[in-house]
Amino acid sequence: MKMRLPVLSLVSLAAVTGCADKQTNEKTTQKFVETAYMDSSVKPGDDFYMFVNGKWLKTATIPSTEFGVGSFIDLMNKTRDNLKTVIEEAGKGSAAAGSIEQKVGDFYASGMDSLTIEKLGYEPVKPALEQISGITNTQQLMNFVASQQKLMNNTLFSILIGADEKNSSVNILSFYQGGLGLPERDYYFKTDAETKKVVDAYKTYMQQLFKLTGDDSVTAAKNAANVFALETQLATSHKTNVELRDPESNYHKMAVAALHTQMPQFGWTNVLNEIGAKADSVNVGQPAFYAKVNELLRATSLETWKQYLRFNVLNDAANALSSNFVNAKFAYGKTLSGQEELKPRWQRITANTENNLRDALGQLYVKKYFTEDAKKRMLELVNNLQKALEVRIAKLDWMSDSTKTKAKEKLQTIIKKIGFPDKWRDYSNVTIDKNKYFENLQSCARNEFQYQVNKAGKPVDKTEWDLSTSEINAYYNPTFNEIVFPAGILQFPFFDLNADDAINYGGIGMVIGHEITHGFDDQGAQYDKDGNLRLWWSKDDYAKFQEKGKKEIALYNSFTVLDSLHVNGALTNGENIADLGGVNIAYDAFKMTKQGQDTAKIDGLTPDQRFFISVAQIWRLKFKDEFVRSQVNTDVHSPANWRVNGPLMNVEAFYKAFNVQPGEKMYRPDSARVKIW
């Protein structure tokens, strides 16, 4: 389980590490605090997020092709434009057959060939539909399900190959719950108007796919109803999003032979043979789900299962087929996002090129858009934040010395990855033809699955990355005990070589601190320094830690979103702990710098004020209401305003920087503040 910042969520002179003269700073750093967006009518102690971003929030408009606008999305759009430039350059020349330039350029060209794609309609999936039509028994059904896994289609269940959480030096094949078309289980059971709107759109989408492939209206409605009823049965066995956050209760290493005996309809041995995996034991994350699948394979008609497979094949392929399929999928999706119009085709195909040829495109991207100076500066920042957390751990008044020693050991063994991987993935087995978009997608998928399944049972390779180099994101991986910062996020407003330390420590410093803290949040704290799911705390210290987490859950449960909707404190607890830790650690590291120890103002703002304003600027985001509702239901991250105000109301330095007083809305007495790391 990777703990990350949201994908939507978070250049080239010498870094400004000290306090230059005021005149120079006013010229070179004016853009770094965007004072025109600040709303002085709001007290910082009432709503700091609005104080920093209020004027922008009141005037910003969300384009019809977006579900939001702001820091992350602006940077994603800028980076996507850069990727398009790289892709077009790769496609211009006469690149050698089989080179990464040829594959990147021709993949993009095939996706942009809308005339051919439109003419084909759903021809590319007809072989799979014919195969489904010919299924006559449960074993054939499960063989087909397994064959879809080899195309990276998680039909019915999900597979992951990664470090064994209790033996992190070896990879294990893990099976997780799946099989649902709606975002998560509760959509099948909630009855409020907003959920019903999503469910109705989903049912309409099902019917449209059936009609687009030959059903009349009556038959399409019947098939959609049967498939939805089957999904609802599957959903009854699903764990909730909150329950999925407990790593210990989602780890069950089981013998394949025993599973095959217990669940004969599922046919575990046959499934593993079909996907080409050799394993005596596997991790079954949610055994109740697989027991339910086995039961439904016996109790549900074969015809209903075949329609279920038919819908899943069409749904998985929809965006690669003709426009009537693309538009049908978008019509459903916009009930979850609020996005009014499809993005232009070039934007969608650029994203798909990145998704399918991640490291091939990544190599070309970093050559053009990333510097070694940025990597060196980032490593310096990471090291400073590590030092700051070590000091904070030493000063904790609630943790024993023995646990502190182990916490420091874990902190010092964190692997740091910055910019791009040391070794790139090999795409020699991928065949790309500029005239065959669907086949290109399948070739990429087969290559990816084979790469993953080949790892099962083998030693873990800790040089691997789990993000593209251009992604505006970062993550902590507990089984590797690593923090990863791709080149994509190392841009303003998060990071700029020309910015003063207050800006960089409040921006990317907060992100670094966030990811480091994930090693010590409610999930990460359960893994030792080697990445094993093993409690390394003393019993009393861990109990104190859990109590502090409960205090934070209660605080975030009190935060309101969209009138009566509240943040789910239990679902977002890990990210909230990381946000609070991120601010605290980044601030302490900032105070180690020359500027952090000075009081010289820039733009009338003290260094501390600039630090906290930078924290708020990176979360300057505005989303459609539909997206926010989906986020609260499914995302482990709190909405943007609470990623600022929530942590800061617990940070003493913020109170001092902006003279926050009792009676102001963000004020909490010292005894009520959450203090963890």
C-alpha cells in the first residue's frame, strides 16, 4: 500500500539560501508570494486558507474541460504541454525502429488517428465478446477473467505483486477485493440524492454500452439490472475504505492448495496457471470477498456472469473505441467529477502515452526539463528535514527512550529518490504500430503484466519507482521505507531554485516532511525500518500514539465541507498526521537556515509569515462540488482548505507569526492542540 499526496492534489539559477538585500529580493521573489490573491478582509486566525487565497477563490473560474483549477492542476497542465513537446519531437524525426523515440512518437500518433478509431467502432473488442459468448461453464468463465488480468484489466478482482509486508525482501502475489464499477461499496447502499444521481448515471451508462453492441432497449435494461444486482452482492462483502486502511487486518498469507479446496468454483490453481504465476502461497487481502465470489459463481446464472464480463470488457476499452463509447463513459464520469466537457484529444492521448510508456517518455522528459542543480538542492532539503525530525523525536515528551532509538533508526534508513530512476524500464517487448492504437495499448499492458508477474517470489528490487518522472506527486512506500519525489513536482509553487528558503521550505519542504511523516503515521508506524509489518514500539508508547491519532480524527470529523458534509477523520487520518508533521518538520528545518533565523521582511512579510503563506499557496485549489463529494467519499486526503487550516491550528509557530488570539476561529488552546511528531 503506497501512501501518497494526491495526483491532483501538490528551474535554473543558484538557489537563494540566505537573505539577500531587500531590493534584490523584491525583484526576484515578487512572484513567489502572490499578494494579489490574498484577502486582507479575512483574519489569518479565522481562516488562513482564505486569507492567502481568498481573492483568487472568488474570481477563479473552472474551465469546462476541467473538474478543478489551481496549483496542482495548473502545474499538471504546464507539464502536459511539455510532454506534448517531447512527444512531438520524438515523432518528427526518422527514429530507429524499436527505439524509445519511435515507440513514444508512434503510440501518440496511433491515438491521434481518430478517423481510423472512429471507423473501427467496437471492432477491437469483438474477439473478446465472442469469447465471452462461447463460455459454457464456470472454469471457462474464470479462465477468461484471468486472461483479462494479463491485459491489466482488473475484472472481478485486483492483483498486486510487491514486497511481502511481513518479509519485505521478497515479492509476493497479492489478491484484493474488486469487481465493482462504482467508486466504492457504499455507493451501492446509500440512498441520498447525490448518490442516487451517480448510481442512475452508472446504470444508464451500462445500458448504453449494451445497446451500442447490439442489445435492444428492453434487453439492455434487463442486462444492466442483472449486472448491477450482481455488483451489489459483491459489494456486501467489501471492506469499507476505512477498514482497508488497517494493514494488519488486510494481510492473510494462505496456501494456494488450501484456497483451491476451500473455493472450488473460483479455482485458484487454474487462475494462477492462466496468468502464468508460480506460487505456493499468496496474500489474500480480503478473504470474505473471495468467499463471496465463490458463492456467487455457484448461485448466479452463467448468463448473468457473461453479461457482467461483457460490460467489464466494454467499460475497460471504452476510451480506446469510437466516440460514442468515449462519450457514454464521460457522461457517467462527469457525475463524479463535475467536468462539463471532454478534454481535447491531444491532452487525453498525451496522458495515455505517459501511462503506457512511462519510463520511455520519462527519459526524454528529464533530458529536456530537469537539471542536476534541482536534484542537489532537493537532496539538501531532504537531509535538513531528516535532521529536524530527529531533533523533534528526541524532544518528544510522550515517547520512551527505547522507542525513540528505534524511530531514529527508521528515520535514518529511509531511502531517498529524487527526480528520476537510476535505471529505466525496458520496453523491448512492446510493439508499437502508428496505425493500431488498440493493439498498442494491449502490447503495453501485456508487457507491464509480464514484468509484474515475473517478480513474484523473487527478491525485491528497491531501485524501482512507482510513479512517472513527470508526475505532480510524491509518495512514501512503507515496505521499501522510501520517499520519492519525481521531477514533475520540483517546480513552482512547490520548488524553485530562485526562491528564498521560506518559499521552498513552505512548499516542497512541507511535501518532503509530509512524506517522511508517512513513515510514522497510523499506517506507516506499523512497519519497521526494513519495511516489515511488525510493531517496533513499546506497548505503552503505541497506545499513547493511537490516542493522539484519535484526537486528530475527532478534530477532522468536525470540519464541514459543502454545507452538511463532513471530512471523514478516520479515512483521512494518515494524511492528516502527515500534513501536521510535514508543516512542523519543514518549519523546524527552515529555522536552521540563515533566512529562518533572520527577521528581514520581503514584501512586508517576515520570513515566518512567508513560510506559512507558501504552505497555503501550494493548496490553492478550486473544485467542482461533484468532485469534492467524490473526494470526501473515496479519497484518503482531506479537501484542500483543511490541508492548510487543519494542521496550522495545531502549530504554535503559526500562532506567533500571525498573532492568532482567543476568539478567532482557528484558535485552539494549547491543551486542545494535536501534538504528535
